[in-house]
Amino acid sequence: YQRRVHGKAVVSTQSKQWYQRRVHGDRYSSHGRRSGPRRPPVRPLPEEVAALVDEMAADPDDKHMPASVRTAYRCEKEPTGELNRDSLINCINEIALNTPDKEEKVKYEPGVKRGKTFTPVYNESQMAEMDKADAGQVKLDPDEEEALANASVDDIMALADILNTNPQDFVMEAYADPLQYFEPDPPNETNPKEVLEKLKSNDRDCKDVNLNNLGGISEQEFCDIFNTLRNNDNITKFSACNVDLSDFAVQTLCAALDQNSSLKSLSIENNRVSPDALADLFESAASPNNGLLEIRVASQQQEKMGQRVEERIAAAICKTQDS
């Protein structure tokens, strides 16, 4: 509370008064004089502390609160002895069995609702959303709806057994969304002979070759196409999916990959390539001479290739990562 005037420390009156009130409490008035004896601090009573703890015990599921303060109940009885868990459980069960049930004001009857039935009220926007949701759901014919609603579990299981499906799947399929029609992909009009000539001439525009879903390509034609990759430095992507590719053609491709460094992506999915030929392909891709970054070989002749082939593929992948 000091400030300097012409290089000298000066204490302001307001700062001094604030300091006295801060240190000595209410013994000093706003004028800086003693106004009376200092009052002792007010400490809460035990009852007030208990009431505060009861207010804190608002959520019994709050994991951040201790277990002893999660409930407002306070037992004021004196302990009768050490805790015996078995006797405590037996006592609780005995009390529960000997306590008579409360009489119901309205006797329970099967199929009869007791009390008022709640009827929800919706506004216009909610009704519009509900109508939109109902319009998108699949609805059966009234006769089918009634038959399915009145069918027993045995009837549904018998129908599912006839259709050779799970009963739950049968009910879900009955209310399944209608099938959506998607336009098939346009046919691949690539000419393999033109592709062969472009690869032979190392055409700069021939960077992406797509032979997917082309039928009638012989094994010799595939070998000729793969052999052209040895001296081609412009192609970057080659795809030959679902073209009935053989192992001999894949072996020719493996030999060509050792001399090609421009190919980055290779896809030969949905063919009849054997596991050993796939392992040879991965080992060729691990060669430092090529620049392959992506290989797709899913859905081949044999789904489970075996531990020996999988170990060869894993070793080739690890070798590629190390290099």
C-alpha cells in the first residue's frame, strides 16, 4: 500500500485503512480507529454440519461421494456387538417373511388397468415427424399382420424351420425394408490388345490399366501383358479383378515386378490364384527394385492359406517395412 512521490515512499490513507481491516478484522472502523473488541469466529454446530451432509447426500449413485454420506439416513442406535454378516442376512430375511403385505386398494385382475391411462399429447411438428417415420416403415397386408400378430411361438418356429432360418431372423425379414435397386456398373470396354500395344510402346498416357471383369483373356495374353511391364516406366496402376487369372500368369507378373519401379498399385482380387502363388507375389513385392505401395489380393481360390504361407507373407511384409 505504498506509492512513491518524488522518489519517497508515501502511504495512502485508504490503503492503510484497507490493511487494518484486512489484518484486524472489524476492530477498526472505516476511519482507521478501533471500534470495539474483536468478535470470535462463528463455528458451525454439529447439527448444522449434519444438515449440510444430508443436503450433500442427494444422489445415492454418485461415485465421487463417500459411501457413508450417499444417504440421508443416520442410525442413532448403539451397536449391539461385532458385525456378523450371516446373522444379519438371516435377520433381514426373517423380517421380510414376517412382514405382512399391504392390502391393495384396487384388487389386481389380469388384463384390467388400474388407475388412469396416460394419453400423450403431441404438437403439429411431432405429429409430422411421427407420420414421416410411419411412412418409411414396412407394413404387411392386413391379413398378414393379423396372422403374424396372432401366431404363437410354435407357429413362428415352424415357419422358420420351413424357410430354414432363425425365428428371430424370420420376423425381422418379414418387416425388413424393401430392396433397393442400384444400377449395375457399365461394362468394361477396354481392349486387351490395345493395352498390350500401348504397354509395349511405353505410352506416356497409359498410366492406369483396368482389365476388371473382362472375360475371354487367355493365359498367354496375360503373360504377354505382364512381360511388357519389364521395360515400362510410365504405368502406375494395374487392376485385373475377376478375370480368371492363373498361377502361371502370376508367376510371370512376379518376374516382371523385379524390373519395374513405376508401378505403385496392383489389384488382382476375385481370381483363382493359389496360396503359394500369392506368397511368391508378396516376396517379389518386397524386392527393393520395385516401388509398389498397394497390393489387393482378396477373394482367391483358397480362403484359409495355412500357417506356412501366412508366415511367408508376413516375413515379406516385414522385409518391406525394414527396407
